[in-house]
Amino acid sequence: MTPRLIGQPEARAFWSHPSQLEPGITADMLPDHGVEYWACGPICGAFRLGPWPGVFMADYGVKPEGWGRVTEPGRAILAAFWAARAPQLIVGWTDSTNRAALAFAKRLGFVVTGEMTLANGKRITAQEWRL
């Protein structure tokens, strides 16, 4: 499968399952500006410019039928986005208690760079990826 750039309306399907979103967020709330959506099979990567030039934040949505089978398509999305946009770095932030998401990020090649603690005590793992 080859990753392809898609629009926000098509991307909603990848975030339609409640497990793919934070509580209180729905797929209809996905931004339609400032985000590039790249799909490959049952997985979609969302990339937005981060707070530093050339740094992009990444997030993934996966359709339930793809659970457990998205490592290779996920890597292909990262490589395609890297080739298309030539970023300096791709970063991701993950709830530190979400072991499945952390394991998936590791399989994709993300490297943990630290951890942040929010005012409410929630811990967020910071990760980075580069080709």
C-alpha cells in the first residue's frame, strides 16, 4: 500500500472509534486547516506544524479492523510525509499510561526524549522520529 494525502472529511473515519480520541472529542472536531492527513490502509497520520520551524507534531487514527496490523503502513506514512515535507523532526506526545500507544510509537521508530507533567498531574511522554 502507498500512503496518500487525504482531506479532513475522509480522515474522520480513522478517528470514529472512541478509543482513538480523548474524552469529549469527536471525529467531527478534527481540524480542516493546518493539518495534513496521510492515509495508508486502515491507518491515518495527522501532521501539523509544531512550535518550532521544521518540527511537526504527529498523531495517528486507526480503524478497528486494522488494530494490530498497522506498523508497516504507519512507517510508510512517516516516510512519505518526510519525503514530501522534509521536516527537521517529527514529534509525538502520548499519555504516559497508554501502554499500547507507547508500544506502537516504539514499533514505528519513535524515541522517547522525556516526560512532561501537566498541572492536573497527568504525565505525557515526549517522543521524536526522523528518517
